[in-house]
Amino acid sequence: MNRRERKACNGGIFMSAKMKAAQISKAGGNFEIVEREIPEPRPGQVRVKVEACGICHSDSVVKDGVWPGLQYPRVPGHEVAGHVDALGDNVTNWTKGQRVGVGWHGGHCFVCKYCRRGDFAMCVNRKITGVDFDGGYSEYMIAPATALAAIPDEVPAAEAGPFMCAGVTVFNALRNSGAIAGDVVAVHGIGGLGHLGVQYARQMGFNTVAINRGSDKAELARKLGAHHYIDAATNNIVEKLQALGGATVILATAPNAQAISPLVDGLAPDGVLLVPAAPPEPLTIGVFSLIMGRRSVAGWYSGTAKDSQDTLEFSSLKGVHPMIETYPLDRVAEAYEQMLSGKVRFRVVLKIS
Ligand SMILES: [Zn+2]
Ligand SMILES: [Zn+2]
């Protein structure tokens, strides 16, 4: 439905156009469906007509008001898929109608010392979509042109959304982990991040181990491409990993410090425990184990728009798909609760148009 209306005004014509958005207006507030003016892109920006937007656990920083300096009202959403609807001045590399995604990385400054070295993800002035500016729980949004990723034709919008945060995070973590083809790579936790991590690990050529509590995920893990499944409820994970020669990388996607901390003993020498999702509590790591195996623990931070585009293209090339549940924008509160419940298999996506 075209929500735009043209109205005569003082003999001229101006566009009075409204859009629907889901906003949070205070820390701890509920989602409010509101009508807003459709925003105009400024120089260097584009307007995106949003088709789908994933709901990520990190959206809770807006809902709960835990991000320093966050200004309300704010429209969350950083797993955005849609198409370019209007171009601001000085945008030369995108065209109207082009399919694009917008992810967590919402732009960078180009002048800080990390940007000057081309490490835009580490920009000290980086912006976060749906946190520093309004995101994708909306029919339209404004994004810096530098935050856009082109979506391949084969990837539907509802699947493209989750690749823009969950996907790029694990894809980028694994491809920069130092593991090479044939190495043992374990993915701990088969959830929103982990079900993608297992697929990427398999498709990147790693000897792929999926770890989760319970036997019910065993078959799914194998379908996603895992060569091995370790039921954490009935097995000693460390012994099982060491029986495989030890893991070069363990991607810890379940944000549970108690479960993650002992995993370092399952690493091979020089192995890395890679943590892309923050547990609320600190990890308790035995440093002796790090020293004796020259092992390390590292965090991983998302990626730039180009990393997201690489994620989309790799996923299209290799047949990696997110498993999603979709909701209309009007049911955003219910969709958000479903994400929080942990019952979702595995990503919640708002289908907006
Ligand atoms: Zn996210
Ligand atoms: Zn910068």
C-alpha cells in the first residue's frame, strides 16, 4: 500500500507522507506503533524502504535503556533489508530501487586513526544502527550510504535481515580466526548465532563440531553441516574435543560464562576461544591452561557493511540460510518477547512490506 498523499498547499504541491514505525520512548518503555513523517535523506545518506528487519538480542540496549547517551524516542532495528527509496546529495554508488541491507555498523568517520588505517569497524566515532539513529522497525529509515550492503537477488529480504548482524558476526569471526581448511572448529550453542556458525564452519572447510546441551539438537546440528555433535549434558566436552585433536577455534555463542569458561581446555595448542556474544558475568579462565597451550581468549566485533555484503554473497553461494520466524510490525511486542524467551528457532524477523 502506498501511504503517501499529495496535498495542495498555497497553490503549490508538497508531499505529506507518513510512515508507520515501532519506537521506544523511554528506558524500559513498551513498543509504541506511531505514525511519523517519512524522513528525507541528507547529503551522504539514503532512504531505505524497509522490507524486513530482524530482532536481535542487542535491541534490548534500546528497550532497557542501557546504552550510554541513548536518546529517545528511538526506533530499534539493525538487521534491516529493503531497497533504496531515495538518494541524498553526493551519493554516487547506489541507485534507487537497489536491494540493500543495513546492519549493526551504522557508519564511521574516515578521519580517526583506525579509519585512516582502513579499520572502519574500530572507528572511535562509529555509529550503531537503531541505537545512534533510528533503525529498521519502520516502513522507511535513513542510513549513511557507507552503511549499505548490496543484497544478492537470490536472498529474500526476510533471510537477508539476520545476516546483517547475527550472520556477519559469526561469518567474520570465523573467517578471521586463523583456522584453515581441515582444522577442528567447534561452535558452542545452537541458537541464533550458533545455527549460522555451524553452517559457516562447514562451508569454510573446517572439521565442524557442534556443542549443545541435550540430544534433541543432534539431528539438527548434522543437518546444518556439523561433522560431530557433543551433547554437553551427558559428555565431557573437553575430553571429546581433545579426542578430535583439540579445537583450533571454539566459537562460543551461548552467552553463559559458566558454560564457556571451561572450554579453553578443549583447545589445541595456539587455539582461540572466540566470543562474539557477551555473557552478563565475567569469564573465569584458568590462565595456566592458556600458558601451557599458548591458548588465548578473544572477543569479536561484528563487521563493516562490506563484511555484511561478503556474508550475504557467501551465504548465497554456499546455501547458508537462517531459520526464521516472521511477524508483522504491528506484533512487534509479541515478536520481541518471543526473541527474549529463547524458544525461537532461531531468529525473529519483522516482515514490514
Ligand atoms: Zn544484533
Ligand atoms: Zn573513524
